[in-house]
Amino acid sequence: MRAIETTGTVDDDRRHLTLHTPLPEIAAGAVKIIVQFEDQPVPPRKVDFTAALGAYYREFPEAPRWSTEEWMDDIRGGDRP
């Protein structure tokens, strides 16, 4: 038996594992994989909406500046509940 140590990234759907180091040449067929999870702290997600809006307007300076009411009217197609 040969062994290789690598790290990988699990996709959002938690069904696919992408290895950071490719597997070496192996014969065709099934490969036995043992996955070891190490606890890693997950930083809390902090969103700065003011900075995000500022970045949006810097990247798209010609974008229309709508109010929430105008934006919702456009999404609803002018229909109000």
C-alpha cells in the first residue's frame, strides 16, 4: 500500500473534495481514501454594507441610484401587494 498526504477543499454541497496535491500515477480502479478532519476556527462573517455599496458605486459609476421603493416597483413590475 502507498500513502500520500495532502490537503483538500470540500465544495459547498459537501459532495466533492478537491485535492491540493494531485494523486500520483495509480492503476485504474478504485482508490481507498481516508479523510481526516482537523478542527479549524471559522471566523464570523461580518459584512460592511456601507463599504459594499461604496465599492459598487465606484465600479459602476453610471448605475442608476434608485430608492428602495423604486427598486421594489421595478422588481414587482409595478404591481403592489
